[in-house]
Amino acid sequence: MKAIMVVGTTSHAGKSLITAALCRILARKGFRVAPFKGQNMALNSYVTANGGEIGYAQAVQAWAAGIPPWVEMNPILLKPQGDMTSQVILKGRVVGRCGAAEYYEQFFEAGWQAIEDSLRRLGEEFDFLVCEGAGSPAEINLKHRDLTNMRVAKHLNAPTILVADIERGGVFAHIVGTLDLLDADERSLIKGIVINKFRGQRSLLQSGIEWLEARTGIPVIGVIPWLDQSFPAEDSLSLLDRGTTDSKKSDLTIGVVRLPRISNFTDFDPLEAEPSVNVKYLHPKQALGHPDAVILPGSKTTIADLIVLHKTGMADEIQNYVAAGGTVLGICGGYQMLGKILADPEGIEGHEGRYRGLGLLPLKTVIAGQKIARQRSVTSNFPQEGLPVAGYEIHQGRTRLIEAEGGIQALFDDSNLGVVDDSHSVWGTYLHGIFDNGPWRRAWLNRLRQQRGLKSLPTGVANYREQRELMLDQLADAIAPHLDLKAVLPQ
């Protein structure tokens, strides 16, 4: 099986981005290529065509390779729940919830079997794999239970690229230290070093590169410049780099509440790509202010995050904002919070009992044991009738209208996917990826623009996937000239 492994000296060194670029570069060379990440810990996830759940970054990498995402591209997905436990998803399906120690006792062998099975299946279908590691391969306390980094590289005998982030400082120490902590058979697989996020002229770095190559005997095969380009992130740490203030001049400001256990915030990438929109992430303790709309995003543990909104006063602020004529949209967990009651009778989220929602929609949600994960294609009723809308569901709640109460209308031709109130001020949906649909996104934004007396934007625009394709091309174009792959590609 032909493969390249990409590992990093640290988390957020740029492994996912380099992996996506390699997938596009190799696909252009005529390889039928697929991405792979054995084990991923992330709250941004995607649902494949067969209803399996994988990390969203692996879905993007699959699109970079020009193929649909498969569950085999990420056979183990861990979704942290904020209580020192994670939901365990094996080959796309939920198999349990446990802490770190219990996970390795219960799922290590099954996890490695899933990895081997997935690699075998991918190897039968594709010419080449680009495999991504997680964190650092030199975590001494974790190496004995590695399911992601050099264990995969050794299994495939894969030439491995070590990526280091120069933006953090100490890049040479990170590289040398990582190499020194690898076992001899692991180190022998490292065929190239990539220094990522470099600002400045490469000539200024040359003496350090020469020292590093002489010290390690491994060539520096790339110095990647700082790229002013967003890439779908795996976890909420990346939100630290996203807007918390008015970051650009725009017609509209949309506030996204940064819930402590926020998930699937890749939903907002299409909004961030709109030139006329400023997306501002708001901590629950911040003042809400006066944005043109507020979005409550998905959450891995909806009830726990709802409690935070009540304790910080953000719940009251949102209610007052709507009463004053503001617009609120809830997606998935955010949709559940907009109702009157959330109940978790079995303690599935760790908070058994009934809880008061924001009371903005006459809905009751009950957390159920079986997760719904599936792709959906529906037709909109609002804000414009007849628009095709595609997305995906990932939720464990079952939401229904409270009897004898009305005042809401179905958002789509499937009423189970969302509602809007009669004033079109409160919107709620289970559909992730809703803003990927260009005409629907523009129609929703135009309602906000009309409230501001602004001219409507054209709605005959392409869906975000076409913009994402352009971004992936631009990513490959930006990285390819700075990357020499001779050391890692088969001759």
C-alpha cells in the first residue's frame, strides 16, 4: 500500500492543512488518493452518505482528493463531553462513552482492528493514502497506546513528514526534540521535515536549515509561508484565532455564542466567507450587544451549555434581544435550547432531569439513546419557498411541538427538521451545513438586510462547495511550489 504519513511536533502545527494540500496535489498527479486519520478527537464532524460520523477535517481532505468521504477515512472519532469523558464512535457508529483510562482498556484492541480493517479497505480502492497523525508522536506517556501516529506509519512502512509550526517559536528545538524522542525504527521513517507558517524571506532561515539537516540527517523538504486562508478546524481551540471583535467592515454583524462545548462550528465558514458579513464569536459572559442576528450553535452536551447560558445571564440577554425585535437562529443543540423544556430522563448527557429552555419556541426536546446521523435533502418553506436545501443531522434529541401551542411554521417540507415563529424572528433547525446552501443563505441574509434598509444581495449564487473547491485549489497552488516531495513519493 502506497502511503505518506504526516505527523507534527505539536498540535495545530498544520497537519490537517498539509494533508489536504497533499491530497489535492497527488490527485492532480493522477493518483487515486484518499486521506486517513486513525483516531481523531474533535467536535466538528460530518455524516457520510451511509450515515457514518467522521471528523469534518477528513471530509474536507476527501473533497480535496476529489472523492466522497468514507467512514474508513476516520475509523475512530472521540467527541469530548466536557466531564472528562468522550463519546466513542467506531467506524461511524456510537459504541459507548467513557474516560481516557477506560477507553484504552475497553477499546484499544477493537480500535486497532478498526484501523487495520479500514486501511485494508482503502488500500483495495485507492492508489495512495495520505495519513494524518494527531498531536505529537513523541508523547512518552502515551506512546504505548498510540493508535494514530507512528504505529500507523510502521504498519504501512510509510515515508513520514514531520511538520513544525515556526509561528510558536522554538521550531528547531521542537524538531530535534521530537526526533530524539522517537524510537530508532520510528525515526528511520521520517524522510522529510516541513517548517510551516513562516513569515519572511527563506534566505533568513537558510543557516538554520543547513544546521538542522546536518544535525538530523533529514532533509527540510518544505518551508511553507504563512497562508492567510481559513481551513476547517478540528476543535474549538481554533476559535481563539477567530473573530471576537468586529474584524472587518461589513453591512451585517452576526453573533455566534461560543458555547463551552460548541460543536460543528464549521457551519459558519460560509458566513465568514460572505464579504458583507462579520461573524463575531461571543463568550457567554460577554455582553450580547446589538448584532443583526444571534446564532446558537451545536453543542456536544446541550443541557450543560444551556445551564451556562442561564448562570451567566446570556439566556436573559437573548430573550430580551428577541423581545426587542432581534433575530435568533438555533442549530441542532442551539435549536433544542430555544424550546421550553429539555429532558434527559436517562442521563445520557450526564445531566439527568428536566431543564428550562429559553422559551422562545413552543417545543420540548427529550434526549434519546439512539443518535440520528444522516444526510438530508429538503425543500424550504422560508425565508423563500421552494429552495433546495441539503445538509446533515447529528443529534440525540427528539423535538416535538408542545400540544395546544402554535405560533410556528415548518421551515422545510419535513417539519421535523426545523421551525420558524410567525414573526420570523426565531429560527431553529437540526440541519448542519444549512449555510452551505448559497441561495438559502442569501435569502436569510436578505431578510436581515431589509431590516437595516440595505439592498438585497443576489440569491442566484453557487453553493459553498464550489467556493470550497476554489479554496482547496488555492491551498494546493500556494503550498506546492514550497514542497519537494521526491523524498516521500515512490520513484
